[in-house]
Amino acid sequence: MGDIGLSQYLMVGAVLFVCGVVCMATKRNVIGVLMGVELVLNGSNVNFVAFSRYTPLGLDGQATALFVIVLAAAEAAVALAIALNFYNNHLTIDVDRGNELHG
Amino acid sequence: MSETTGKILMLLLTAAWLLPLAGFVVEIYWLRLSHRLHKGAAYCAVGCIGLGFLCSLSALLFWGYQNNWSALTESDHHAHAVAGTAAHASGSDQQSAVKHEEDDDDDEDDGDDDENEGGHTEHAHAHADDADHAHDPHADHAHAAPVRKYATGTYYELARFSGLRVSLDWYIDSLTLVMFVMVTFIATCIHLFAIGYMKDELTEEYEDHEVHLHGGGHFSRPGRFHRFFAYLSLFCFSMLGLVLAGNIFQVFIFWELVGLSSYLLIGFYIERKSASTAANKAFIMNRVGDFGFLIGMMILWTSFGTFQFGDRGEGAHAEAGLFTMVRGHDGKLDVSEDGKQVYLRNAEGERAEKNGVPLTISYVLLVAAGLGVFAGSIGKSAQFPLQTWLPDAMEGPTPVSALVHSATMVAAGVYLAARFYPVFTPEVLLGIAYIGCITLFIAATIAVVVTDIKRVLAYSTISQLGYMMLAIGVSGWGAALFHLVTHAFFKSLMFLCSGSVIAGCHHVQDMNRMGGLRHKMKITAYTMLIGVIAIAGLAIPGTSIGLSGFYSKDAIVASAMAYSELNPGHFLLFITPLVTAGITSFYMFRLWFLTFAGAPRDAEVYEHCHENPRIMTTPLIVLAVLAAGCAWGGEGGPLYRLIVDSETVPAVNRVISVGSSHVTLPSHQGHESDVHHVHATAGILALVSALIGMAMAYLLYVKKAVDPHQIRMQFSSVYDFLVDKWRFDALYEVMFVAPVHVISAWCVDFDRRVLDTILHGAAKVTVIAAKWDRFFDETFVDGVVNLVGNVTYTVGNSLKVVQTGRLRQYVMWIAVGVIALFGALFSAIPK
Amino acid sequence: MDFQALFQQFLHGGVAEQASIFDSVSIFLPELVLSCTIVLMLVARLISLDRLIPTHWFAIFGGMTSFILVLQQFWKLSMNEAVATKIFTGLAVHDEFSIFFRGFLAFFLVFVVALTVLTGIPDDEDAPDFYSLLIGAVIGMMLMASANHLLMLFIGIEMASVPSYALTGFLKGRRQSSEAALKFVVYGAGSAGVMLFGISLLAGLLGTAEFSELALRFDAVFTGRSGMQDPTVRYVVLALLMIAVGFAFKLSLVPFHFWCPDAFHGAPAEVGGFLSIGSKAAAFALLVRLTMSLGGYGSGVHGTNTLNSLSLSCGLGLGILAIATTTFGNLAAYSQQNIKRMLAYSTIAHAGYMLMAVSALLVLQSVQSDAPFQLAHPEGAPRAMEGLLYYLSVYLFMNLGAFSIVALIRNQTFSEEIDDYRGVAQQAPILAICMAICMFSLVGIPPLGGFYGKAFIFASVYEATNVHWFMWLVLGAGGLNTVISLFYYLRVAKTMCIDLRPAGAAEISMPASSSPALYVMLVAGMVVFLGIVINPLSVVARNAAHAFF
Amino acid sequence: MSPETLLTCIVFLPAVWAIPLVCFDTKAKEAMRYWGVLGTALTFALTVQLWMQFDVKQSAVQFKFDTPWIANWNVFFSLGVDGISLPLVVLTGFVCLLSMLASWSIDKNVKGYLMLFLILETGMMGVFLSLDFFLFYVFWEVMLLPMYFLIGIWGGPRREYAAIKFFLYTLAGSVLMLIAMLMFYFNSNRSFDLLELARVAAGTSTVTPHVFDTTMQVAAFIMLFIGFAIKLPSFPFHTWLPDAHVEAPTPISMILAGVLLKMGGYGIIRIAFPLCPYGAQYAAYFLAALGVFSIIYGAFAAMAQTDFKRLVAYSSVSHMGYVLLGIAVWKIVDGKTIGREYWEMGLNAAMFQMIAHGISSTGMFFMVGVLYDRVHHRDINKFGGIAQLMPHYAGLAAVIFFAGLGLPGLCGFVGEVFSVLACWNFSPILAIISASGVILTAGYILWTMQRVYLGPEYKGPHPEALVEMNSREMAIGYTLVAMAILFGVFPHLLFTPMQGSIHALTESLASSYETLYGTAASMIQTSQLP
């Protein structure tokens, strides 16, 4: 088992990303979907940090990661608010119930 | 003819031509000027045309005075004339040298004078030199431009395209003058007659017994007296314009205009279906002829670049007209060796060149052009196969039939053919001859069985026009025009007589209901008799004294005979007219006997019929006099000379055609000429057959030797065939009318079925695509995404079958999209 | 670099053509003003000042001020020789192009606020929230317009998106609204995630996140590599694709458009109008800047083969997307009954048209400017960009007009079905006429502004055909779609103007003097005006375009 | 007034005139109508003034002036007039005035109607006067919207179908035109100036050395031709015409037939031919054949109609066929133009035919409209006996219909017969077929007149409504008749202004084709058929 390098970190990031996408695509529960989003974002965060360590990207990577965390929080907040509103109107947070708009 | 003379003549004739137009404008708005019952419109019309007559008469006199009647009097040049022209016109067969010596002597000792000296003399010398430098006394003015026997000029230009110019021109020669006098004179008489004939239109309440309304009862309308005369004036204007026209395009214009006025006059009783149908028929059939006319014009226009008849301008910048271009000044076609091309001439008569290349027209095209123009004549003068419209045209009031459909308009076809004689090649002439031949026979046969008095006359008109055409075809150019004029007189006379009969018998036209009318209407009867004799061509046997018809028909038969002697193959061209001469006199006398002789067949008609007022009878008498005497002196007489003075192509000598059909045109002048040889014989034969015809008519309808009904029974099939006018109408109905309607229906279908369907189809496709698009959105996306969703899910952690929902499909689509695009790019990235 | 250096640079921007922090702030003033407006509004409610002064006055005032500030910047820049300055240590850039869009957005903001005031959305207590969301989104868009750094790009997009999610769901009580919002947010978040991942890869692999350096590194990475077989190249391409997805979502390009109809359907018309115009404009600004940078703009390396072929392939790829999008949008718009939904699809279609401009721009830009005369005129690329900008500007008015009329009619008839629009002309001719004008302008019929934008774009596409045959397809698709699109636009115009108002249909009254009518007439009037007086705007657009050349 | 202002006024006066209509009270219909009449009358007066100032001896474009419009794209607002456009401009003013007078029958939403009408007139004037391709295109499209609504709102029962059909056809055509326009723009020195482009095509341009290559010319010509043939309309693009005509209100039909159709012919003469001589020559025979076919086809189709207006519409198809024929008779034998003066004649005839048709068909539609306003049906078989009830009307109508029939002495004759005469030089076969048109035309027109005007009694509904024309209608009728006779008797009045320009046009085209042929003789195969 050799020493840990960039590729391993990227691997982790990629795995997180894929898990996130799958989670988004399969969960029926809004909260679950949002968790998927978080996973995706964090996957890329891992990448950023890793890159900033191993490549000339430098501090930019770190800074970006920080910003992303903040933005993710903001987004999550809004998303949850909307989910709540959805719940008020549909008395469920099952995304499959939202199928009035189509065509 | 000198410049100034031409100008003056032009002014006079133009006045005569435009007066009726002014009259038309006044009369059409008569109701604005005065009330319906006023005869003023008629007086206006008569005044206009009468003045016109005076103008044209004075023009004729002035013209005669100018060249002190040289056309009629002796002249010493003619010898050379004949010689010269003979020499060069007969250039095609090489016997000139000898021939004109003889000609000289003969003509010297017997002073048979000859109308076309002046000009032709000049031609003679000019060409004597060109051809072979013979020792000619007049060699000094060898190249002097020939004296023109016509005057021509331009009113104004219609258009000019670089070199090409189309203009309104005038062209005056003796023929023009004669036609003017003839037309205006006859028209005046007929106008006068019409005043009487149309008087029952002078009413607010004109009851028309021919028309039955749906609700039963008769149709009644305010009278249209003024409009009738307006139309007549319009016709006179168009007809005179046609005669005065200086180029073929202009002829076409007035050609159509006379067509229009005839349409209006035939359809004068617009409320009668029969009338309007007849009017349409007339117009459309004429258009069929004009179709050919148009093609002829195209060919001429494209290959000659001008419509002019006569040359224009003097000296260097003289423009050659059509006639000169085709015939030069010596009257012969300049055909290339292989006989495929005809060289055009310039104003001097030499071959025309354009930057070094001699201008030519292919012989075939020239023939086509001739036939095309003649097609126009066919339509207008109701020749076979377009003859069927003329009898129907009798729907119009009788004066119309007299003026338009016998004396003048229908003769315009003959006039055109005669005017265009120089452009016709022998082949065309042959065609013309046969058309005329067929027509005169068919018409005559039909005339035998018809009982409607006007229709008999109509058919006789067709038949007589056939005679004229035949004459032109057999190069009896003068004879044709001669007959045209005489026929105009006696035929208008007879129509007016029939009109007077009809008026007298209160619009009864069926001869079976008449008979014995001569006791009641003397003037009509005997003037009519004069007409009948004239048309039958009777004369006092032995002497050559007869009425006008005799001379003219005699001339025609003579030239026909001469022709068939030279071309034995075409003997029918002589037999048919001969036989038909008999038939003609038969049916004409039949008409007279049935109408005026014998005992009245319908008492009631006989009771009420009466002679007409003077306004109607006077014209009859005047016309009768002229019908009897206008041709006085025959081919020596003034009329004939006047006419042939305008001859553009000397027909004095034999011409052997160079074209495919080897016909020989007979020569016409002098005692050696082919016509002269046969003249006496032909005259006798014609007279005999005419007498036979008359005799038969007498036996059948006066002596009742055999009952006509018997014969009818015997030959019922023939009889029916004739009564059905040889079934031409039925034939055309099947051949043309029906197909046209079918095709037009088809066209509309095509529009609706095909073109629009394509359009709608396109629209549908888009709509369907749109639908599919939605379907794609719902089904396909769902489908694929479900699949992928399931896969990933199973790859995930659960084995549960998951039914994915819409939103997640969307999200899934992101991933799918990325992968898909990546795949796409991965496969094809430009490097 | 260590913090020390960073701090130095922070105080007085050391690097050339980088504005110092203070200049940066002064340049950033319009955005700042907007932010202050947000704060003001919230504070005002806190001290219940909004009883005295309606909140929207704050919004309008803020919008106006920032617009004026932008104008003043524009004026300053056009006075002295235009030079692009990087602000905030190269995070953002300041040139005619960014100015154009920031001005555009500020101006647009004013119009939207005015519209919301007229249509009475939102009610008073919600107003501050609504407007702060609105303005927030606009700020985000402005950032997108001037972003010069991948981080800035992401922040901008997020700032623009997050408030729009909220706005979409602003009608809290309505099932459809909440559903739309939910879909929008999830979809948006998802695509943002993907994009971010792409960004991380790109930045990592190229070792920089600043646009101006991307091209340089890119060239270095690509030269001497064996195409797609090489993993690095493959990852870079993948990264680009993932970023493209983010853009595709913002521009609602096929196949990333699914959110668009639903969101527009569920959201109030005003919000729909706002999204359809504002976010598109910003996204296009960003797209153009990014692609141009990849093509080598702003970096020393201009027009090497690698970069040329890169922008060519970008152009062609976008061309494909454009064809798909336009066709799909137009076809799908047919069978719509709900007008907002129809307009959503038409928005998609128009994104396609504009994308054609971008693709033409890239294709033209991919050939050396000193190429032979026939191949590409040196003015070709600027012309294409001018076309895009002109189209966007007209699109602002015609689309806004359409949505605002929808909103106004909804307020009276409570219906957004096309069938209920029958015979509006008889009761409110103004609305009908203006709607017709907007519709025909959307089709692209002179003398309405829409035509010129379209004509310019087609012209550039035609010019691009000299570079690559594929552009013929694009041109063909464009022409065909114009004809196709006629149907559904005409349908609306016909329904409103020609059909008869069915008996018993709800009354619509819109006197010509009423302020909504005036507003609509103003917007439609602008559509006509831009169709007659073309030169000024086209000159401005061309100058903005010249920021890149 | 200076020519520039004059031209500008002619173009924009109507549109400007429409603005004050907004202020009129919707009830004040009469006032608005008079206002409209005044506007069109003024415009007509201006066009006449233009004719006065026009120098017929000059063949070049006169009064040309350019003002930059879209500087970046080198689009100019450039107007000008020459012998080809002048008569059409005057015709437009004339027809618009007459149809405005005929608009009294419009009673629904007069204000909108008048405004659209006036905008339409601006569009038409602009098309005829603009010398910048882009500007031309814009004006060309400007006519589209007003026309759509005029048919769609004030039309008959199937108006929507007709309107959309019209719109769709025209739009499809103009998209093609747009692409062709771009072709020229990018193949020249980025110019939309028609004259400059023509110079480029002729190889006499100073700024653009190369002429348009042959393939590009053919492609562009086809696209342009389709665009124009739709307006003309020529088979098979004509099916919009009957529907549009039948559904449109009378005055609009008058404009449609009187002016709009002319734009097709005008476009071909002004743009398609000068800009791509090779393409034109390449397609010449096809064009001529198409024209001939339209003549015959239209006549046949007309014969089968029972709807009076539809019949007249199809007669338009037939008549415009002569225009196409006249334009196309350009005979080339290995590079040399043969019988150029016959082609010149053909072009002149085409122009004349356009004007003549503008008068006669306008008249026909007006005459139909007069009847329709009274009895509200157009079924030919339900008419009859009109000549008894309305003799004055019948008289005028007869003149107009005879003009349509091509009777000498009336305007219809000259154009038809000249184009046919010019055709023989080009192709005898086509000439013969086209000449046969005279029979068919006579057939359907006479038959129609018999069924409608002649006969004893009227068989349709509302016989009581058949009263003689009122003075306003009388005025229109007489003006048309007067024009028909005037130009029929003195055609040179119309030829004189045209001749110069058309002569120059043919000259330059012939020479430019020769040069092109000289350069690219190898790749050119002339399309000469019998």
C-alpha cells in the first residue's frame, strides 16, 4: 500500500460525487435528495483541497472550498424552506407527488 | 402618289373614320342629352356616316382628279409595262426574252388597255437593267426609285423598342378608297333603313315575345333605340379603321374591334339566351381565327421586324415595308437555290443586309406566316371550318345582318387576304383556294334546305365569301375584290329586303308561312328580285350584259378555270364553283318564289303584312340600282380598274411556284393570258349552270312539277344531314367545348387536391412532430431514465424495485446527458 | 503565495492592469448600491418605515441609481481609451462588455420592479423579501457578467439561482408554485453540483482558476498530447462538459431544459419574465467570456492551433445544442394550452437562436484574423457578438412585454389558458395590439426589433459557413424554425385580435390612460423603436463586443 | 420640393397620416374615412408630382440618396426612382386612393382598418422606391402584418385560413430571400446597395473585383425567384391567391391584385435579374415555360369557378403569367444575346402588363365588390339580368372586363400581345401555346359576363337591393375605365418613361453575361430548348 497521492483524493471526491448523484436521482424524500446535493458539492470540495495541495492552483483551491461550503449552506437553507412549503401544500415531502406540472 | 395628295386623302379619310366614333360617344350617352323616345340618336348616326360617305367620295374624286383618272384611261406605257413585268416576274421559267417581244406586238396593235402602267413601267425598266443589260430606251432613269401607287404615313407611335417600332399608320391606295366609299355608302343606306326597322324600340315598355320569364308572361324593358345606333356607329368606326390601317398590327386591333361591335350587335337583345350565346360563339370563333392571326404576326414581326405594309421615307433612309421586303419591286420571291430561304429586300428592292449578312426568312416560316394570317380571315369571313357562327349571328336585328354580317365585316377577311396577297406563297394560295372551295359548296348545300329567310341569306353569304377566297387562291386577285364589292351591294340589298319582309310580316321569318307577298309589298319584292338575279349571275345569253353579280362571278370562274387548266390536278377548284353557281341560283330563286310568288301559305300572316314606309323602301331602291349597275363594263369597267390599280404584285403573268407543291399561277393580262383564253367558255358554262338552277327552282316551287316534300322523303338522310348543318356544331361541342370544361374542372381539382394538400400536409407534419416531441418528453425520457435509474439503484444498495418519479428523472437526465455528451465528444473530437 | 504578499497586493494592487482595491470598490459601486438597497429595505420594515414609503420605491430607486452609475462608468470608459481592468485581484474584470451587461441588468431590474408594482405582486408585507430576493439575484447576475475567475463564476451562478428558486415559489399558498420551486431548486442544485465538480477538475488539471490564464495552461496541456487517448485531455474535456451542463441549465438548453416549462408554469408570470430574460442574459455573458478566454482572449497566446481547434469544436458543439434547442423548443411550444408554458418553450427556442450566435462567434473566431478575405472577415466575430447583444436587448423588451401582458390579463380573468384570450382585442385593444407586436417581434418580422437581432445572427451564421460546412445546417435550422415558430405565435395574436370574445367570458378593461397600459405600450413601443432606429444600439453593442478584439 | 424630401414623403406620409387617427372618436366613422381618403389622395398627388419631376430621357436611377441607417452593417436608407419603379409607384398611389374610396363598405372597427391600410401603403411605396436590399426586404415584410390583419379581421367566413395561408407563403418566401440577400452581402464588399451589387454582377464594380460565381448565382436566383414567384403569383405557388382574394374585403382585394402582385414582377426585374444574370439566363426557359403554363392554367381554372371573386383571382394568375413570360424571353446563343430588342420588348410588355393588370383587375374586383355589397353573394349562377337592372354599372363593368379580356383599345391588350409577340424570338413553341391563351380568356370572360350581366332576370336573393351605383362608386368606376382606355389607346404614355431604363438594363445584362461567359465558358452550359 503505497503513499497517498493526488489520485487517491480525487478518487474519494469522485466516489462522493457519484454517490451524490445517485442519491439525488433515487431518493423520493426531498431531504434525501438535498443530502445528495450536499454529497456532490463536498465531493468537489475534496477535489479543490487536494488540488490546492498538489498543484499550482494553490490557495485558490482552499478559498473556493470555503466559499462552496457557505454557498451550500445558503442553498440548503432555501431548499429546505421550499421543501417545507411543498410539505404545507402537499402534506408530503415525496417528490413523486409533485407531478401536476408536466407536458 | 405625291406626298401632298396623300396627306389630303389621309385628312379626308381620317375624318370619315373618326366621325362615327364621335357619333358613338354622343349616342351612348343619349339619355343624358334627351329622352328615350327621341329619334335624335339615329339622325346623329346617319349624319356622321353620311358625312363620312361624302368625305370618302370626295377623296376618291380628288384622287382621280390628281392622276387625271389615269387608272381608267388609255396609256401608251402599258406595252413596256407588260413587257417588263412579264420579263421579270416570269424570271423563274426562262423564256422571257422571246415572250416579251410577242407581248409587245400584241398589246401594241389591239389597244386593250391595262390599269397598272405607271408604277409597273418603272419597275420594268429598273429591273430590265438589273437583270440583263438589255438595250432599253429608258436606261437613264434605270435606278430611279419606283413611283409608289399608295400613300402611307404614321399617326403616332404606340411604342418603340430600340430598332423596333409599333405605330398607328394609314395606307391609302385605290382599294382603300373604293372600300371606304362602298362601306360608308352601304352603311348610310342601312342606317336609314334601320330608323324605320327599329322604330318599335322607341318606347318605354318594349315587350319581348321571345323571352319567357319564370313567372310566366313576357319580358318587357325600356327600348334601346339609341344604343342600337351607338353600336352601329362603333362598328362603322372600327370597320373604316380596319380599311385605313397601315400595318398588320393595326389591322389586328380593328379586327378585334369589329369583332366587339359585332358581338354587341348580335347580342343586342341581351335578354335572349340565344342571342347572347350566338354573340359569344361569334366572338370566340373569331378568336380562334385570331389565334392563327397572332401566330402569323409573330412570325412576321420576328423575321421582318416591322408591321408596315408600304415603304416609308425616301432615298437612303427609306424603310421597306412588308410587301417590298418579300416581293421587292418586281413582285417575285427571291428564293435561294435550295429553295429553303427567301431573301428579304430593302427599300430599293435589292437584297437587304445586316452588317454583311443577307437577311433571309426560311420558306417554311413564310408559308406558316401566310397560313396564320389567313386563319384570321377564316374566322372573320366564316370560312370552313369556322363557318358555324355566321348563321347564328342572324340573332341580331336584320340591319345588322345586312351591314355587319354580309356586306362589310365578314368581307374584311377577304379584304385582309387580298391586302396580304404579296406575302402569300403559291402553297398558301392553294390552301386558300381549297378552303374557299369547300366553304362555298358546304354553305350552298345547306342553304338549299333552310327555310328561315335570313338564314338562307346567311348561308349564301358564306358561300359567296367562299367564292372570293377561291378567287384569291387561284390568283384571281382582282376578281375576288370585284366580287367583294358587287356582293356587298346586292347582299345588303337582299338582307334589307328580307328585313322589310320581316318587318312587314311582324317578325315572321319562316318562308313556309309566306308566299305571294309580291302583291302586298311590290317594291320589296322587285328590288329583291334584282338582288336575286344579281347573285345568281344571270345575264342575257349571247350578249355579255348582266347585273353586277354576273361579271364578278364570271371573272372568278374564269380564273378558276384557267388555274385548273394549268394545274389539272386541281380540277375540283373549277368544277365545284361551277356546280355551286347552279345551286346558288337555285336556292336564291327558291327563296324568292317561296316568299313572293305563288299563293299565300299562311293567311293570317298575309292578312297583316304590309309594305313599309318610305324611309325603309328608298334605301332598297337605291341599293337595287347599284346592285344592278355597279359592275358596269365588267373587267373593262371603272370599278374593276379602280380596284386592280392598287395591285401590289402584278398577276399579269404565269408564275411557277418554287415551293414543294408545284402549282402554276395563271397570268391575267392581255389576250395571251391564260385567263383570257378561257374567259368566254367559263362565262358560258357559269351562265348555263345558273340558268339550270333557276329553271329547277321554277319547276319545283312555281310549277310544282315535283313536290319538294317527295324529294325530302326520298333523300331523308341527306336532308337531315344538311338541316343539321353538316353536324358541325355537334362535332365542335364534342371536340372542343366539352374537353375545355373537363380540363378546367381538373385544374381546379389539382389546386384543391394536390397543391393545397401538400401545404396542409406540411402543416400536419409539424403538428405531429410537435405531438411526438411531447411524447418524447414524456415517454422516451421516462423510459430511458427509468432504465438507468433502475440500474444505478440496483448497483446501489437495494434490491427493491423502485418506481422513480418525474423530478428524479429530470435529475437523472443530468447525469445521462453528461455521459451521453461525453461519449459523443469522445468518439468525435476534431484533432 | 503567502498571506504577506497577498495583503500587499490587497492594499495597493501590485500587478499590472489590476485595479487597486479602492478602484475596484469604486468600480463595484453599482452592485454595492443594490446591496445597500436590500439592507435598507429590510431595515425599513424593521422600523416599519415601509408604511410611509412603499418598499418598491426603495427598489426602484436602488435600481435607478445603480443603472446611472453603470452609465457613468460606461461614459468614462468610452471617453478615455477603453482598456479592460481586472478588479479584486483578477476575480472580476471591468470592460465595455461587462458594463453593457451590468447596465442591461440594472435597467431590466427597474422594469421588473415597475411591473410587479403594477400587477400588485407581492403584497405589502412580503414586498421587502420579494424585492431583496429580486435584487439579490440581479447582483448575482451582474457578478456573472463580470466574472473573470472560476470561483466568481460559481458564486455568480449560485447567487443568481438561489434567489430565483425562492422567487419561483413565492406564491406560498399555491401547490403548483411550490412544486415548481421544488423542481427548480433540486434541478438547479444538481446541475450546480455537477458544474462545480467540473470546475474543480478544470481548475485542478490546469492549475489555475483565472480565465485569462486558462488558455495558456490549456495550450501547454494539450500540445504534444495524443488527443482523447490521453487521460489528462479526457478529464479536461469531461470537466468542460460538466461546466457546460451548468450553463445548459441556466440557458435551459436541450437536454437540460426540463425544469424550465414547469418552473415557468408554476411561477408567477412576473418571475417567469424575470428568469427568462435576466438569467439568460447573464448566462450568455458568462458563456461568451469563458469560451473567449478558452479561445485565448486576454492571454498572450492568441490563435495557436490548439486553441483554434478548441474554440472551433466548442462552436460546433454549441451549434449542435443550438439546433436541438431551437427545434425542440419551437415544436414543443405548439401543443401548449397554457400561455406561460408556451412562452417557456419559446424562451427555450430563443436561447437556441442566441446560442447560434455564440457558436458562429466561436467558429469565426477560430480562424486566424489574417486569413484570406473569403474565409472570415476580421469583423466577422465582433459582428456575431453584436448580433447576440442586439438580440438580447430586443429580447428583453419583447419577452418582458409578453409576460407582463400575461400577468395583467391574469389579474383580471384569473386565467392563463390561451383559449381564454379569445377576442381580448374587443375589450382591451391595447393589450391585444401590444401582445401582437411582441409575438411578431418574437417571430422576427420587420419592422420589429426581433427581426434585426435574428437577421444579424443569421448573417453571422452564414458568414461562418465559409469556415465550416456544419454552419449550413445551423443556418437551415434557423430559417426553418423561424417559419415553424410562426404558427404558435400567430395563434396567440390571432386568438386575441381576430377571434370574437365568447359570451360570458370575464370582462377585461384596460383604458389607454391607465398606468399598466402605459407600461405595456412603453415596452411594445421600445420593440418597435428598436426596429426602426437600429444604429445607436448596434454601435453600443459593437463597442461592447470590441472589448474582446 | 426637393426630390429627396419628395421620395421620403411618398414613403412615410401614409404611415404618419395614420397616427392622428388615434385621436379620432371611434364613432366618427365618416370623419375618419375622409381623413384616410385625404391621406391617400395627398400621397397620390405626390407620386404624380414625382412623375412630373422625373426626366424620361435619363435611363439611370434618379433622385437617389443614401443616409446611413445601420452603419455597422453598411445598411443605407437609400431611395431612388427610375423608369421601372416610377410607373409602379404612381400605380400604387392610384390604386390606394381608389380602394380607400371603395372602403366605405367597411363598417367594423374603422379606425384600425384605416391605420393598417395606411401602413400597408407605406410598405408598398417603400418596396418600390428603396434601392438598398436590406431596406427593400424590410419594407417587403412590413406589408405582411397589415395585410394579415386586414384579411384576418375584415375578411369573409374563411378569413383566418386565408390569412394564415397568405402569411405562411410569404414568410417562407422571404426567409429564402433573406438567405439570398446574405449571399450577395458576403460575396460582395459587404454591401446591400442594389446598384452596387448589380455592378458587381456586371463585373464593373470598382470595389469588388470578382463577379458572383455561377453556382452561387444559380442558387441565389432560385431562392429569390421562389420568393418573388409566390407574390407574383406563378404556378405552383399561387394557391394562396384565390383564398386571400375571396376572403379579403373588396378594397383589400383591389390592393392585392392592383399592387401586391406587381411586387413579384418588380422584384424579378429589379433584383433577381440584375444581381444574377447567369442564374437568370440559366433559368430563363424554365421561367418562360412557367409563365406560359400559368397563363393557360389560370384561364382553365378560372373557367371552372362559380364564385365570381375566385374567378377574377384566377384570371389574375393567368394575366400575371404574361408578365413572367415577358420578363424571361432572354435568348442567348453561346454567350451572345440574340434579338436583344425583342427581349427589351418583352420586358416593356411585362411592365406594361403589370400596370394594365393593376387597372383592369382592380376594376374587376371593384365591380364584383359593388354587386357583393348589394346582394351579399358571389355565386355566378345566381346572377343574371344585371344589365337590365343596373345598365350604367353593367356598361362600365363590361369595359373593365373587356380590358381584362385583352381587347384592343383597352389597356389589357398591349401588354399581353406584346409579350406574346416578343416570345417567338425566344421560343416558337411557347409563343404558340401562350397565344392560345387569347381563346381561353375570351371564353371564360364572355361566359361569365353572359351569366352575370345578360339574360332577362336576376335569379338570386335580395333582388330589391340591386340599385344603380352611387356617385362615389360611379367616380371610381369611371376613373378606372378612363385609365383603361387612356393606356389602351396611348400606350406610349406609359412606355416612354420605362423604355430608357429597360433598354439600359437589357444592354448591361447582355454584356455582363457575355463577360461572365467569356470568363467561365467552360463551366457554363446554356439551357436552350426548342
